[in-house]
Amino acid sequence: MARQSYSKEFKARVVLDALKVQKTVSEIATEHKAHPNQVGQWKKKALEGMAELFARGKSNGVDSLESERNRLYQKVGQLQVEVDWLKKVTWPIK
């Protein structure tokens, strides 16, 4: 039997059902055709990672995007200086 692969959206729906505490983990697992242990692991992982959603400061994703943006601004500035220099140079082309 092959391992089942679940999408992140599916896992999020299952965990959301589990966090509502309206059904048992076994009921949720049966409803979504997943193993109860797997549902429990996803729920635990979601609860452990939830604090990161509300953490102060920037996340690694935001830091990397900001550093990439700064790198690109620096490159644009460098290219603008080169264009300005080329505009000032008189070319013997006619």
C-alpha cells in the first residue's frame, strides 16, 4: 500500500475541524479518510506553530524578501549610474 500524500489545504481543513472540538479525532479522521494518529500529529504541529503567526518582528520570509528588494534597488542604482555615464560620453558614431 502506497503512502498517502495530502495537500497543505487538506491538512488545514482537517486541523481546523480538530481545533473546533465538535467531533473526536477518530470521527474527523473517518470523515476525511485519514488516520487518527496523522490527524493528531497535524493538530499538534499546528498548535506548536501557531505562536509563530503572532510573533513580533519579521519572519524569515519577510527578511529574505526585504534583502532581495534591497539587492535589486542597489542593482538598479548601479545601472542608472552606468546609463547616466553613457549619456555623457560622446560617441564618435554618426
